[in-house]
Amino acid sequence: MDRICLPEIPLFACHGVYDQEQREPQHFLISLTLFLDLHQAGLSDDLADTVDYGALYQRVREFAENNSYHLIEALAERIATLALAEPLVQQVTVRVKKCAARAGEVSFPAEVILERAR
């Protein structure tokens, strides 16, 4: 199956279990891989035959920045639902990377990857 990839959408948002994470925005990277048939778009050269990935990029970024979840798993699930709302998308892989997760005084990257299909 064909793919459209939106790698590493950068954003600052408040997602996390701790009070500080809910108050202070942190750096996240969200990646999407959309699985769909791009044959007709390749023949027609018409945006109506594909996914407007610029508009999807904006929706994902605005959604992640304007909502708050304790778990990045929950954020990834909501983004998958948003991507699957695109009529041509049959499957999506969502990666949510929290660039500076915390364990006490130590920070480290943490990432969730999920796959959802219609």
C-alpha cells in the first residue's frame, strides 16, 4: 500500500502525569505514516484524489497543542482517530515522542508508536 509520511511535526504542549508537565509546555515530535491508495492521485494530479497533508499537519499540531493528556498513549490514540477521519486513509502509524520525559532529576526521550486501521 502507498504511504504519505509526515515526519517529526514539532510542537510544544502540556502532556504528562506530573503537575509541572500539565502547566509548562514541553517539546514533542509527532510523526504520521498514512497508508492509502495513491494511484488515482498519481494519474489525475488532483488534490481531491489524495490527502491534503498540509491541512492534516495543521490539524494534528493544533490538536496536540490545544489539548492535554496524562499519557502520550492517549494523545497518540486521538491523533490516530483524527488521521483515520480522512476518507482515503486505510491505516495510520502514529509516533509521539516526548523529547524530555522525566524520572526524578533525569530527563530522557520517550516514544509511543501505535498502528490503527479502519
